[in-house]
Amino acid sequence: MNDITVGNAVDGKLGLGDLRMDPAVLTHQATVAEAGGNPQLAENLLRAAELATVDDEEVMALYEALRPHRSTAAELDALRASLIARGAPRCAALVEQAAAVYARRGLLR
């Protein structure tokens, strides 16, 4: 933690890995948010905890797949299944909800 300074950030000595959140910290923050009456923030933090150990490129691919007209229903279902397999049920549920909305609104590829 002593290496995380503004100077090191400005000098380019820090990478994204140095700033990555720990899933346990995010889960704790979700508990605090829930206790503070903010269940939506708590759910967002729990999804973030599920993704905290996922490679950055995979997270960006997930983001890209969830953009309108980027994925078919089958592709989103495969993405949902892969998230369940890697222990990310909340993220999988979000993909499932998005697929249903995209189908209803004509936003699938």
C-alpha cells in the first residue's frame, strides 16, 4: 500500500493490477450499503465482487456483448452460462435480464 501514491501514479509506476479491488472488500461495502438503505448500490457492489478476479479484457468483452445489437439471444445465453460456471450468478442474472429486454425491444443482433 505504501507504493500507491499520487507521484507513482503520475510517473506511470502503477498499473491496473495495483488498484484492483478485493472481492471481500467489495462484499463488505455491499453489506454497508444495504445496512445504509441502498440496496441497489449493494447489488452493484456484489456484481463487482464477482467480476473483481476476471481479466480486464474479459470484462470489456462482457460490456461489449451487452451493448444493443451486439449479441444474439444464443450468444447472451452462452455468456450467462459461462458466468454461472465461473461463480458469478448475479452477473449471469443481469445478462439474462438484459437478453429478455433486448428481445422484447428488438435490440438483439
